Amino acid sequence: MLLDDVAVRQARTELLTKGRQGIEHETALKWAARAVAAYELLRGRFRLALLSDAETYRQEAIEHASQLADEAFLTALRHEIDARRPRGLGG
């Protein structure tokens, strides 16, 4: 079984304490951090798979941030990720 009782109990607690907005906010920041970390790892040696992962993480961050209906947060998050993205990748 993929979901054990502990995982479900933790999810229930998270829902009751953070709510959907808090979860989306936290999740957006986690995906953004993963994207930036992956971009940083590209600097030493170019690896196509890692670039693909970084772009996926960036998109996940943007998708979760867009669930918040907080345009300022979405814009700031996108700007921060893109400021740390290697040049020439587009937007």
C-alpha cells in the first residue's frame, strides 16, 4: 500500500492546520527551491535530463502559486526563479 495510516494522519493534520491556501503556498515554494537548485547544478556541467527536471520544477511552482489567487506572490515567485535561471532558456 502506498498510503499508510501515518501518511493519511499527517495529511489530515496538515489540512486542519494549514488549509489549502497554506499548502499551495508551501508547495509552490518547495518546487521553486527545487527548480533553482537544479539550475545551479547545471552551471558546472550541462546535463539535459537535469535541465528538463529544472523546467518541470519551475512549472510546478508556477502552477501551485497560481492556485492562490495572489498575483503579487505569483509574479514575485516567477521573477525570483527566472532571475536564477541560466541565460538563454527563455520564459
